[in-house]
Amino acid sequence: MKTTITTAGDFVRAVEVEAIAAVPGSFRVQFSSQLSSARNPEEWQNNFALILREEDLETLRDVLSAALTVSA
């Protein structure tokens, strides 16, 4: 599932999380961006990717939730 996480003018940042079928319990997390004023405005640029286990994703979720709680 690919989800836009921020938009600023002609810049869009998205994150995509996909299960890795060949490695059960593992997920690929890909951050990408798109710039509508670029030479190819429809093209997504891959910025950063990592592979996490399910428990790693849960830890990431908890860290993000804690950060949001602190800022509220």
C-alpha cells in the first residue's frame, strides 16, 4: 500500500509497505517522492528503502505513536 505522507507545493512524499512473499514476516518499506515541476513529473524517485520484520514495524509504530502523544 502506497500512501502520501506529505505534500508541499509541487512536491509529494509517499511511503509504501509491502510484505515480502519469499521471506514470511518481513516487509519492504519504501519512501519515494514526486516533483510535478521535474522533467518527468509522473515519475516517482525512490529515496530510501529498508526491510523490517513484523516486530520491527510494531516498534516503529510505537515510536511514532509515542512521538505524536508527546507533541499533543
